[in-house]
Amino acid sequence: MLRSIVSALVLTTAVAAPAMAADRGFTVSNTNGKAAIVKLWYAQSGSGKAFQEMDLKYPIGPSSRSSFTVPASDYCLYDVRIKFSDGTEQETNNVNVCRGGSVTGT
């Protein structure tokens, strides 16, 4: 009986762990009334690492939002940079992807 309980706990942990790691993400809201968000980059906050471009399937239009996930890691805080269709760039620091952080483009 004890062996069955231990086996069930190990299996539950093995299945749940990847799901928790995959849930690291953030939402980008575009409150700019005229320009779409056409590019998005992210980097670990304070790491000095280069920003990596996020794949935008389509621009995030004015008054729209989209959700993104980051690759699984032990790191929760990211800096996010966005570029609008008019060329303006904006950066938001310390976005907590472990708690479903958000970025607002204005």
C-alpha cells in the first residue's frame, strides 16, 4: 500500500513539474491609440544578457493584447522591450513571469 502511494506521488510530481514550468509568461496590452506593436524582445532582468526576439505571429493592434510564454527556467524577472509600427520603442523592467506579469504599451 505504501509503495502504491509513493509511486502515485512520484508520478504526480513528474507530470505537474513540466506544466508549472510551462506556465511562465506575461501579457502585453497595447493602449496606444494609433500604432501596433510589431516587435517584442525579452531578457533576464539584471543579467546583462542580450535581448532575444519573441516570435509575434501578427502585430498587436491598438486596444488589443496578447499572451506570451518564456522558455522554462528558474528565473522569474524579465525585462521586456516592445517596438511600435511608428518606430517608437518602450522597455518595461522586472516583469514577473512566474506570476503572469503584464506589460502595457502606451
